[in-house]
Amino acid sequence: MKNPLLSTVRFACLLFILSAFASYTFAQTPAQGNSKISGIVQDSAAVKGVEFASIALFNVADNKAVDGTTADENGKFVLSKIAPGNYKLLISFIGYKDKAINDIKIEKGKDIELGNVQLASSVQNLQEVTITGEKSLVEEKVDRLVFNAEKDITSKGGDASDLLRKVPMLSVDLDGNVSLRGSSNIRVLINNKPSTIIASNVADALKQIPADMIKSVEVITSPSAKYDAEGSGGIINIITKKNNLQGLTLNIDSGVGNRGSNLGLNGSYRKGKMGFTLGGFGRAFYNRATSILNQTTFSGANFYLTNQSSTAKDRGLFGQYSLGWDYDLGKNQALSAGLRYGTRNFIQKQDLTINQYENGALDNTSFRKVDRKDLSGTIDFNIDYIRTFKPQQEWSISTLYSRTGLTNNFNTDLLNESGAVGSKLKNENKNENSEFTLQTDYQTPIGKNQMLEFGAKGIFRTVNSDFKYLVAGESGDFTLSTTNPAGALNYNQNVAAGYVSYTLTTKNKYTFKAGTRYEYTGISADLGNEKVISIPNYSNFVPSINVSKALSGSTTLKAAYNRRIQRPGIQQLNPNVNLSNPQNISTGNPSLSPELTDNFELALSTNVKKTYLNVSAFARQTNNSITQVRMAVDTLQGAIVTTYDNIGTQRAYGMNVFANVYLTSKWTVNGSIDLLHSYLEGQTTGLDGTSVSASNSGFNYGGRLMSQIALQNGWGLQAFGFYRGKEIQLQGTRTGFYIYSLGFKKDFANKKGSIGFGAENFLTKGVKFTSDLNSPQFVQSGQTQLYNRNFKVTFSYSIGKMSFNAPKRKTKSVNNTDVVGGGGDGQK
């Protein structure tokens, strides 16, 4: 068994070395004197101070920035300890034209008082954004695509998974599972922060986030070295709406529908240097589904046929509550903290009928009532500090503690032919997932057109799972099962990482962003008192490079390469055997090792008159791929067990085309087409129980179309449609599905609220999809009908008043992207 203390010492040493390097670098300051430059930055129209305007001081001799600061609440600023020489001053702030003050001559011992410096509003830039409009929906950066979601009408009353279906390159299935360009091995961040519940179950975590609280979605297909090396398919960063203005507000959002209802309350208060935010959101949903499964297994000369039919009623209650605080320690320092609690309460009641045949003759019929509970509570707490030395030179320390308690239980009543309870089965499975993260980052400009970034990070993660089976007679007490003994998983994973990244912008409009990241992972695991699992420690160098070229007009060409690793998540590791359906058993594999992926990407984006167009092509290869595999059970005739394994190789290539068209200034149409070819090869189990080679390949295609119209008197209309084609798996395929919706809203005359109506899949009862799987041991075909026709009424209203003279705040936060869950650096 590995020594956790030794691994921790290694991690601490790496963090100390890189932190010391950062401290040494930003300690190098320019030559200092004893002179001062002071002044007051004012709005030329309102004749009032411009809060937190940026002031940069340049040496005229080499045009390099030598010092900088920010103005205070009244627009006042002071630059001290300036050495004699000739300088120029550049003053800037969002929404204003830059102001340059040249020919500033500093003599020894003399101060310069500039008085009132007037900044003029940059009206022309604001008009350009309004006229072109395309970037209000999609922004293209060197390593990511940003989808601005604030204008979505039908999102009211929905959750994050509803909104992500409209984002280019993303696909979300009916269970809320997200994939990026066909890969489900992605990481989802909320405001650049991870959470243990997201690591446990992405689909359920997204249900906790109201769609109408999302400001934008960043799709990072080629993450830079600053990001954790995990997430072979890429990173999705969901940015929620934040209010950094002065004053007190309270926003109310609610919705009622036949499939779900929601209520959200969000407030903020800011005065001077301090601000508070308080938010709460709850969503209840209710749905039903029917399914049919036909399954044939082979054993020697015999074959066993299983027919299953079920009716299920799903109920869920999801909530998220947060408290945020931030404070400006000084002109160049800021401190922030946050506390978030998320809860999930999912309950399913299922009636299951199983008919079993042996060599064509009916052998047994059983009836089951299954009550499944999937409950969790997550708490996240973070403290972040940032210090700015001069424009673009900054150092930050970020911490995060996250803990999730999970309960995944089921109770089964086995009924006899008269419908009375004959016996009972219960599975109790409790999990705890906790992690502590310490991270430090430093960046500094090199001249005018270069940027150097480096940092270190340590993640200390613990996963525990305890499970047991209990059985009882018709009315007797539950006792521990002898055929399915209790078990446990204790899994400790520590990751130490360091990175360096370099960005260069050339005069001929090339941008290069290259870097590398080193990660060392130490793992210790055991199955309780039974045995130690031998999982070796491992280390990885993961390079990345992103290149973009601004061509003529508004056209940008991008190319990228990166290497990613993917560690298994708790659902894939948990050895608990789920027997709620005895013919379709599921379990995890605690011996899984990580997978390694190489990604290549080429993309072109352009604006042609009133049309924004993005075309991208990609290819990736994954070795040691973590994939679901299914095999027959020797001890239970006709049963199939589903688990996870490192199957071998997975290759994929494809393309995506996205366009947004302004038919008029108030009518937009946007849509995308996705094409993907997948090839998988690995090992499966043959009739004699030995391992045999298996492979599968095929195309998957899909797309979406959305149109919005802004009408007079505050009315708005939106239509949306989505389709995803057949999904290729190692042992078969799963058919596609479609979703469509129509919604409208009416803004109140005072612009403080709105009322709306939305409908989804309203022309049909719902969506039907099938799954076809096969191997030498079995053939399986399943069909599910999900009754998701939905109608909803939404209402929102804002109380309070804010002033628009506050700063755009800059914060840093921890960003864990390193376990299976389902441009810029993402930390701004």
C-alpha cells in the first residue's frame, strides 16, 4: 500500500518551488524614486469621478509599462516612488475612450498634479455592437467559443441542460448527459469553479442551475496549460449572472408547468468597497416513462429470452443556495469568499414485469415494485485573493473545499401472482466525496505583445462508499443478505500540478498561445477490510498550442493541438452492485486507470454582412478509453451486467457548422449542423468466457435551429428545434431523438419584470428511442417512451434600484477540471 504522507510531501514540495518562483518574479520592480503623479479621472459628460479607472505609466524611452494603479471611488489616483525621467500616462475604462497624457517629465524630488482628467464616452463602439449584433450571441476567442444566453425566452422555468442544447458543438440527451463533439468525457465548471457533485453526476448537477440565471456558456475545445489536464473532450464553463453595481436589488423568478415548477430569489447589496450576494433556487419536476426490453443470452447449446416491461413515475426536487462576499483591500488588492449549498432529491417508483424463457418455453414470471432514491447534499466554500502590480501583472491565491454526501438506495417488493408481497430486497449505498484545493497563479506581460503565465496547484481528494444488501420475508425484519455481502470502497487521490504558458501576438495579426503542464497523481485504494487495490501512481506532461490568424475583414482562422488525460469518476469506480433489475445489473470498476487523448482542431469564423459563420473540423484519438461494457452473468441465467473497462482505442473525427443570421434588426435565426464519425475497438467476452476482440464504427449527425423575434410593446417570440442522430457504442447503437419548443414573453412597461408562456414537444406525447446491443454472449433491444410534453407559465420581477457607476470587478477562483463527470484562461 502506498504511503499517502510521502505523496503529500511531494505535492507540497512542488507547490513550494513554483510559489517561490512566482514570488521571486513579481518581486523584480523597476527603479524607484521619490516623486508622485496624481489626478482625478472624471466623466466628461456627467462631471463625476470614474471609479476604478485603469492608469498605466510608460517610459517614453522604450515605451514599456513601468507602473500602474486604479482610481478610487471618487476617481482619484496616485502613482508614488517614480524615478526621474520622461513618461506618458494612459487612462482607460470600459465604456470610455482611452486618454493618453504625453510629455510628463519627472524631476528629482518634484511631484506632478494633473488635476481633472476628462474621459469621453465611447458611444461609437456601443453603436457598433448594436448594429452588428452577431457577437451578442457568439464570441470567438483563441481557445474557446462563447455563447451568450441572456436573450433566451424559453429558458424561463428550465434548467441548465435545457439551455445547453442550444449551444454550438454541444449535445444533451434526454437524461441531461452532455457531450462535446461526441465525447461525454468533459468537465463542467460553474463560474470557473468545480464541485464534487458535478464530478459525481453532471446530468443531475445541471438540473440544479436555473437556465434564466445563466449569462453565457464557454465551450473550450482546446484548453490551455492553465487548465487541469483532465477532460479529454474539452471544458464547458457556465457563467451565471452577477450584479456588481451599487445598491440593493431582489429578483424573483418563478414558473409553473405540467412537468415542472420553479421558484428563485436572488438579491445583492453593494456599498463602496464591499458587496454581498444571496441566492436561492428550487425546482420540482414530475414525469413518467414506459419501457420495453427484449434480451437473449447464449450459454452453450441453450438460449435464454427475457421480456421486460415497466412503468415509472419520476419525481425530483433540486435546490441551490449561495452566499457571496467580496471586498477591495486597496487600490490593487481584492478578497472574495463564497459559500454554496446544493441539494438533489430524486425519487423513482417503478412497476416491473419480467418474463423469462428457456429455449423458447416460459420458465418464470415475476412482478416487482421498485422504489429508488438518489439524494445528495453538497457544500462548497472558497476564499480567493488577487493582487495587481501593474496592468496585466497579477498574482493570485485560490482555495476551495467541497464536500458531497450521496445516498443511492433502492427498495424492491417481489410480488406473487396474486399481487401480494412475497419477499423484499433493499440496497443501501452511502457515498462521501470531498476535496481540498490550493492554487496559485502568476502572470506578467513581456513588452507590448507577450504574456507569460505560470502556477501550481494541489488537489487532495477522498472518495468513500459503503454498501450493503438486506432481505426480508413478507412482513419480517430486514437482515443482511448472505448471497450479496456488504462492501466498501476507500479511494484517495492526490494531484500535484505545475504549468507554464506563453502568448505572443505579432504585427501581422497572428496569436500564438503555447504551454505545457505537468501532473503527478498518487492513488491509494482499498475495499474496506477485504483487500488493497493496486493502482500505480503516474505522471503526465500535457502540451497545448493554440494559433489564430486575423485575416482580412472580420475573419479569423484557428488551429490547435492539445493532449488531455481522463481519470475515472466515482460512478465508474463504485463497486456497489445495483440489483434493482435482476436481469440488468450494473456495477463500477475500482481498478480503472486513466485514459489519454490527443486532440486536433481547425476552425474558421467570419462575419458576412448580417451573418456570423463558424466552421470547425476536428480529430482525436484516445488510448486506454474508459467505456461501458456488458457481459452475461454465469451465476444468473439470462442476466446481463454493465460495468466499465479500459477497452483500448477510440478514434473520432468530424465537423461543425454554426451560423447566426440577422434577417432584420429584431429578427434572428441561428442554427448548426454536427457530423461525427466514431471508431471503437476493444475487448469483450466470448461464449466460452474468454476475451475476444470487438469493434464498431459509424456516423452520428445532428443539428439545431432557433429563431427569435422582438415585437413591439415588449413582446418577444422564440422557436427552437433540436435533433441528435444514432449514437455509436462498442457493443451496439442507440437511436436519436428530437426536442422542439415555442415560447413568448411580455415585458412590463416599467422593464422590471415579464410574464411568459412556453411549450415543449406539444404536438406529440413525448419522445421514443431505442437501444440495440449485441455480443457473442447476448442480443438486447430496448425501447423507452418518455412523456415529456410540457406547458409552462413564467413570471419574473426585480425589486430595488442600482446605480451604474461601479467597477467591473476581477476575481480569481479555483478551477478543478480533472475527473470524469460526465480564449482566455477561464479565470477572469
